[in-house]
Amino acid sequence: MRRLTLLLVLVTSAFLGFSQEKPLHGINPNDIDRAADPCQDFFQFANGKWRAENPIPPSMVRWSRRWSAGESTKNVLHDILEDAAKNSAKAAPQSTERLIGDYYGACMNEKEVNKQGLKAIKPELDAIHNISSAADLTQVITRLQQEGIFVPFIFGSAQDPHNPAMVMADTGAGGLGLPDRDYYFKDDDKAKETRQKYLEHVTATLQLAGYDKSKAQAAAQTVMRMETALAGASLTNVELRDPHATDHKMKIDEVQKLAPHFDWRPYFQALNLDPAVDFNAEEPKFLQELERQFTQTPLTDWKTYLEWHVLRAASPNLSTPFVNEDFAFYRQYLAGAKEMKPRWKRCVESTDADLGEALGKKYVEKVFPPEAKTRIQELVKNILLALHDDIETLTWMSDDTKPKALDKLAKFTPKVGYPDKWKDYSSVKIDRHTHWSNVREAQKFAVRDDTGRIGKPVDRGRWGMTTPTSNAYYNPLLNEIVFPAGILLPPMFDVTASDAVNYGGIGPVIGHEISHGFDDQGAQYDGTGKLQNWWSDADYKEFKTRGQCVVDQFDNYTVEGGLHENGKLVLGESIGDLGGVKLAYLAFQKSLQGNPQPAESEGFTPEQQFFISWGQSRGDEVRPETQRQMVLTDPHPIGKYRVNGPLSNSSEFQKAFHCKAGDPMVRPPEKKCEVW
Ligand SMILES: [Zn+2]
């Protein structure tokens, strides 16, 4: 295995133009805070100096080497898009170059966007103003949903968890302007302040749209009243972690009965859907609340609500006053950003969001060497093998359940870098002139592309993230782990870095995604993606007990403003982190077997380098406002606990750094958590 690794590195070195003798580089010694004790606070030790020297840039809400790499990727995309915009007139109509060039060019034309102002969304606003009957209301909601403005409910395609080879229709709760349903009910001072700020934001936006102040204030109250009622009928994000809670497969007539005043048949017709398909109503209670609102809320209030949501969706793409007002609430007040990203970067992000696979194709042609793909595939294979070995030797799982866990593991599909088949955007109407109409057309394509799958067999080639994205995911219904090219960059991964760096960087990310297949949610699906129990009762009970240990551990971590992490909310991610770092370490150890011990680097053993690499690649500094938002909405704990949480359960880590009982990085035996 070791020889193969070296061979690959040599090929890659030649590709990158390095001499073959150039040694592989190690961890970043300058990032380490040598004054910190790794057994007290490893997060501080591994990357404290980097964070001290690299404060969060004003336009960002989190910062680390990884976030920095993600922002650098946008420079690459910027070059691609500037080039495409300059040359788009020469490109063939509807070609990738033409589409991304014109989209980006129109977005960058701030003068035209400002000149258009509110006129850009006149078609949507006119349609709302002309509503005069319940039938009109249904029609306008349908139209907005076709443009990707999903209020007051969510609709789309979903794999059938009882027959994962097929795709069904799915509707869920939605229609809120605050980040989560809990924001409408929490009782502390900060939550009350946030609701007040939201009212002010809705008021200010409506004033920009021509309302006078008192009318705008009254309208904001209407929005708050309607959204609070919808929020009250929505499941909490902890309840949503249980896949059974949202599993209500039925047919259109049964969904119709839950909310008789929203007519689904014309909706299906407008989306070109067969009304005979299976249809999952994720939250029947929410549909019943919608019914109540359809019968009791006056049409004028509905019109106010819809107008607000069109403005909310469009604001980042409208003229400067709308952009500023949107930024001030969502990015500045809620997340803590100090200033807006430059326009070119927002236009890059918008192109990635709307024409992601067209831009992504150009991106990988430019930056992603085939050698990287081969190397990652090898790491994935080794870490899957590590879990295989781990399951075989688990003491808490019985021989009844083990073969089933191994069967699920054998059915994992890894996807690395970029899709084999790219989306075809040639039906999207993009022009060089009006930015919002491009966003609208791209959104319409996204909705067609998604809903067009309903009633058909699943297409296993699709990707849920764009290629330049600095992230990864597990999808339980496809039982697949996916690593876009955008995360396969330093500090996570580098073809010129040592095994300790790569196993410690991207390794735990790979292990994390694999472990999601066996977290509180993933463990409820089998290897084919079916929501079906494969555990013995006793083993599942033990699995839950072990999960509860992680819940308790994270419940005790505090963040900004005395808030606590919500252990139940972060359970899946924390099982992922705990399993991820262990599996990557096992795979790293196995790669060393039978080979000469690698050299120390900067006085650190290979094992220490592995953990330092992990601490450095996860070393996020997070703005207080974003910490608060994460605790309420994000299933991921903040960076500090993603590093210190799993490592304080890891005997391998403790051994590598000679930590002793009683050290903060050593949880006492009775509190030590281990799932995988
Ligand atoms: Zn995850």
C-alpha cells in the first residue's frame, strides 16, 4: 500500500512540475500555539497561532484555512467568469461559455440592476396584486413555486424511503422568513430582540417597495402573525431528525383532504406531473394549519405575505437599497458579518448557485488533476476497510447485527470530484441584460430539473452539491458519500502532502461521511436506502445508549452568550466526527504497517502530525452571532467542539500526546463516548 502511495505521489509531482526529489510537505508548524497545552485545549494548540494572526475578514462569519481555501476557489471562478463574460458574444448560443458569461455579465452590470430597481420583479408583484379569489391565490402560489420561491410550503422530488429505486412527490413545512421555527417562540431577551429586528426589516423592505411607514408596519405584523402560526405547526429541527416523523406516503386525494382549500390538481398540471404518483406529506399538521389559514386569513393578508416573500427572495439580486437592507438583517445582524462581499464575489456565488454544473465543469478542467481523484479514491477505500475491520471487532454489537452492518457498508457508493454526467442547461434562457430575469429562469430550470424526476426511477448519477463547493455529504437514500473537488484542497487534502497530513485532514472528513451512514438517522436505513430496521433490539438499544453519551457530552458545551450546544441536534454530526477521526486514524496506522516509520516533523511523531492536521483543518473561528445561529439551526457543533469533542474521547489521541487522567482532553472512563 505504501509503495503504491509513493508511486502516485511521484506521478503527481511530475504533473505539478516539481522535481521528483521534492519531499512531501507536512503540517503547518507556524499555526501551532506552542504556549498552549495540547492536553488542555487541543483546538488552541493545533491552530491558535493561525487564528490569532488571521482574524475573521470583515465580510466573513467564520474563518480557518479551510474557509480561506473556499474563498480562494472563488478567485479561480472569478477568472473563469470574467473570461467567459468578455468572450460570450463569440461563444455559440446556449453553450456553457455563453450561459455563464452572460449570467455573470448581467449580474456584474450594477448600473443596469440599479436602473431596473423594483421593476425587475414587476411580473411577480403584479400577479400578487391581481389576486381576487381563492383560485387566484392557488395560481400565484403555483407560479412563485415554479420560480423557486417556495412559500408557504416546500415542494419537490424525494426518493421513496420504502422503495428507494423510485422518486415521488414531496411537500414539507416552510414559508418562514426567520432561520428556524424556534425563532418565533423562544422567550429570552435576544430572541425577542431578533423578532423586533425582523419586524423592522420587513417594514423597511416594504417601504423600499413603496409602502408608507404605517402601512408597512401593519404589513410586517401580518407577516409575523402568519409566519408564527405556520412555525407553530412545523416540527422542530430535533423532531425532524427522525425520518419516521416525516414519512407519510399517500396519494394526491389524501393530501387534498388535509388542506382542501389548496387545489393540488392544477398545481400538478402546471408542473407537468402525473397526479397518480406517490406523494409524501412530510408534515400533515402543517398542511392542516395551511388549511386553517386558507379559510381564515383574508386575501389581502395573503397578498402582503406573498409580496414580502417575493421581496425577500429577490432582494440580494435587486438594486442597492434592497441589497443593503437584506445584508443588514440576514448577514450583519443575524450572522455578524461586518461588511458585504464585493460584487464580483456575490456574482460568482450566484452563478455557482444558479448554473453550478456549467461553472463546475470549467472549474475542474482548470484545477482538478486526475491524480487527485485517484488518491482520494484510495483513501476512501482504506477508510471503508477500516470501518469493516472496526465493525468485525466491535464488542458491543452482536453477531446477529454485524453481517447486516457489513452488508450496508459493502453497498456504499463513493463519488469523488465531479459528476460523470453534467447537467444540460441549454434550455435555460439567459440574457446579458437583466440579472433578475436570469435568476428567475435559472430557478425555473432548477424546479423543472427537480420535479421532472417525480414518478421516475432514481438517477444515481446526480450530485447534491456543486463541484467547487468546499463541503461533502452522505445521502442515506442513495447510501453514497460525495466529495466535490472544492473540498479536496489544502488544508484538507494536498497531493504534495505527507500521508499524516492527508489522513489527518481529508481522512476524518471521509470517515465522518461514512459514519453518517451509521449515525442516529443513517442507521435507520439499510444498504439499499430503504427505511428499514436491520438491527437486533438489544444492539439498537445499545447504539442509542452510546448515542446518548454523545448527546450528554455536547449538551454540556457552552457557546456565545451562555447558550449550550443542543446535543440532540448535533448528535449525527458528532457521531460522524467521533467515528471519522477514529477510522481515519486506523486507516493511517494500517498504511504504516510493514513500512519504515515516517520521519518526525518539527519534533512531532507521525501520530501527532495526524491529529495536528485534523485540528488545523477544522480550526474555525466563528463570530458570536453565527455561534448563536448555529446552536439554534445547525446540526454541526462549532469548530472548537468538533476538534476537542471527539479527541477527548480518543485514547489514540491521548496516547500520542501523553495526556493524563484528569486533563481536560481526557474524559473520565465513565463519561467516555464511543459509538464506532
Ligand atoms: Zn456531516
